[in-house]
Amino acid sequence: MSSNHHPTLGLFVVFLMLMAAAPLAVAPTTNQIASMSTPVLAETYEWQTFEKDMNVTTFVSSDGSRDALWHFLNSAEESIYVEIYGINNPYILDLIHELHDTKPTLEMKFLIGEGSLGYFTPNDYVANNLTELGYEVKWTSETDFRYAHQKFVIIDNETTIIHSGNWAKTSFPEEGKKANREWSIAMTDTDVTEYYRSVFDGDWMNGTYYHIDNGTGSPLSYTQSGSSYPRPFSEAGEFSGQMKVTPIFSPDTSLEGILYCINSAQATLDIQIPYFSNIGEGGSVDQIIDAILAAKNRGVSVRIITEEEYDWEELADIMLPNGIPVVWADSTWTILHNKGIIVDGRIVLVSSINYSDNSIENNREAGVIIEHEGVAQWYQEVYDFDWGIGDWHEMDEVNLYWNPNIPTSSSTINVTVYARMLNDTNVDEVELDVRINAGTWSNNTITSNIFESSEFEQTNYYYLISPQADMTNITVVGRIRVGATWHSAVPMVIRVRNSIASPTTTSTTTSTTTTEDPMAGFLAEFGVWLAIAGIGIVCGGGSAVAYKKGMLPGAKKQTRRRRRKK
């Protein structure tokens, strides 16, 4: 009886040997391996830090975002992969058509949020338009995330661009048009880009192809309001050298990344975010608020720029009694849509992550933490500009700040008191109260020290503090008298520091990137499936049964009902 089984067993062994040898004869490329992978679940993306030399470009809206994005898209030679919440910018669509005509071999893939609020019709139109152009377009999986709110682009598998804003007219405006305040950053490095590519590939495989039955939308509108915004940051920042880069994603590492930034702060913490939601509900946002208060309590100077329309009073009731000034973003030139953090003038977070429990815990969001003083200082200038034109009704209509943000013992400190909220009245007197460490207060009249604000008005007053010793803490309070009434700013502390220690890492171990052998990864991932396939062939079709039951790669059902999220 055993002799009847020997031929079958021998054939089976030979088959497995051939299956193991076949990949070695025709080794797949990294991209081929990625395209063959099983769907990747969102929670599989772990915290990883890359510390190496690379090139970084910084740009913001409304200033130079349009020019910078056009530059990178036009530079593509092999591929452009886009994973984004929404597209309504007709000029970007026109550019894609130009690339289609001038670079016919350029591969493009678009992964778009199907049920994106505010983008139902535009996304339908763009998806249909790009599909007719011959490009692959998919909807991000409805079952994996509450919203697919990420905004990142991969070019030639070498450069990754992270946006806080969508491909919207208000995020990448034509010159002279009103738009949002957004931050963007481009990182040219193959290892960093490989990480983002792995997320794109996983989300792509879990997505569903656009079909005309989903809807064709309506043509995009070119209409946009004009603006006199002077675009002071129209020139992109270019940085090269040693960078410490940590990609972060919701729902995987967003909370960890935000807390890492806040908990690392030793002197200054600047946050710009449209809103804080879910306050008091015991979720991720409450952890962020607790971390902010803890930073203030350990001696960090904290500032928050947010929107007037969202949870303003609730947030102010928490922050102001703790000595944390909060301002509303001025809407004269831009609308706040940024989600950024700057720590100690040397760490910056650029992301799509809002401060809501859904954004952090349930959405797909994308961001990056860059630890590099030059990069952080570039965004610091943008933040300080926005701070200087903010509104602060809850702060008695007076605000202030200083330059440099973290002075050294050799720095003269230039403190500015902003009187823009009292500009409609006659300012009779301006003072800056100063206290060095625990010494006595000095009251300095600076009414005549006036200079033009960013809005071209005579509403800024300044005072120069002479250099102070390392580790000195200087408390400053701006005061403005109108008639018999004094208006006072929230007291703030200037921290003189010649050096700041390296951030304390979180409990998650960071690591530099390692290059994995593609063949080893291929065999590790597919070895079991190859064995099952071999058994199925020998035993008469078992692999087909496994495929139908969803056990093998590619066995994912593609029938999905379109859902409009509200």
C-alpha cells in the first residue's frame, strides 16, 4: 500500500522544490512584491525613526504652496502616488492632464476618500475624469477608517510630501487668491519614502476601484475670492543634512507622536490647530490637554492658535486659568486649516491630524515629526507671523511675544506688545512689566516705541531686554491704557537657555532604518501560501477552495455599497 503513495509523495516534494526555486530564477522587484502582498491592517504600522542625511523642502499656504507642489509634480519621471481626502482644485487637474500629454509613461495612482465631507461631487468628478484619462483611481476602504483624512504624495519612490490640506483651491491657491493657512513638507529619501509607500500599498490593496456607477460629479469651479495677503513666505525653505524623521499615522501612532512632541518640550511649545473636540470625554484629546497642562507646569512657555468657531470657550476655560494664552486665527487673509506643533524651535510636526478622538483613533491620518533646528525655525517664523495678527478677546485685548523665541545669554530680547485689538480706540499708554527670575517688577513705558504691524498699521510696541545669564526666567506682561482703563495680557515667561537637552523618548523604541532582503521577505510572507498551493494541486484543487473562502491573497470581496458619511 505504501508503494502506491511514493510517486505522489515524490511529486509533492519535487513540486515544493520547484516552487521554492522559481522565485530565485525570476526575482521580483520591490514594487512587485508590494503589489502581491496581502492587505495590511492599519494597526500594523509601528513607530520608526530614521536618522540620516536627507533633503527637506518646507512650504505653506497661502504663500508658496502652489509653486512648490507644481515643482514636485513636474519633476516626476516615473510615478506619482496620491492618497488624499479630497480634490477640488481644477488647476491641479489641468496639470495632471499636461503631465499625461508630456509624460505618457508616467505612472499615476490616486487613492481618494469616497465619503469625504465637502468633497462628494468634486471627488466623483475627479475620479471619473482621471479614470477616463487612463489612470487607476480607488476609494479608500470604508471599513478600515471612519474617514480617510490623510494627505500625502509619493513621487518616483524617492520623495514624500505631507500636507495638512487637501488638493483644494484653498490649500494650493493661484496668486492673489484667498486661501487657508496650511503647512506642507517634502522629504527626499528612499528609506523614509519606502515607509510611506508601504502604507499607500496597504491602503491601496484594501481600497475599491472607482466605477462610473458611483457618480460622475460636476466640473470643478475656477472661481475663488481675491486677497491682498502679501505672501511673506512665498519662497520655499530648502534644507539638507542630518535629520531625525518619524512618520506618524492614525490610527496607529498619531497620539504617540503628538504626546512625544508635547512631552519633549523644555522651553517653548507652539500649537496651531483648528479645534479641540471631545473635551472631557476621556479619550485621546483629553490626554493631549493633560500633556499640555503638564508642560506648562514644568516650566514650558505654551501658545495655542485655534479657530474662533470650534469649542473656543471650553478650551479657553481650561487654558487661560493655567496661564496659557490662546488666540483665534485671524481670517482677514487666511482660514486656519493647519495642524502643526513646534517644540523648542527644533522639533516640528506637520500632519493632517485634528484634535478629535475620531481623527486620532479611527481615521486614516498622515504626518511626520522632523527634528532639525533649521526646518523647525522656518515654520516658527510662519507661526510667529500668525500669532502677531491673531485675535484675543478672552485675553483683555492685549497680547505679546518676543524674539528670539529661546534667547541665549548673548541675545538681546525684543519683546513686542500687540495693540491691534484696541486699534479702533485711542491708545493712551503702553507698558511692559518685566521681572527677572523672582526679583522685583520694573514698569517700562514704551508708548513711543511703535512700529508697523504685518497689517501695515501702527499697532506694535517694542521693548529691548539686555542679555541675561543662562537659565534666567523673565516674566513679561503687556499693558495698554485706553482712557482710564488698563488692559493686560496673560503673563508669559521668556526662558534664557544656552542649550537644551535631547528629547526624552517615549516608551516605544525608535530605530534607524534597515534594508531587508526582498527575497527573504517574499519567502517569509508567501512561503505558507506556496505550501498550501502545492498541497492543493496535489490533492486536487484545494487552493481554489481556499481562495473562495478568502484564505489566499487577492481573495477579498470587491462588492461594496457606497456610503455617504455625515
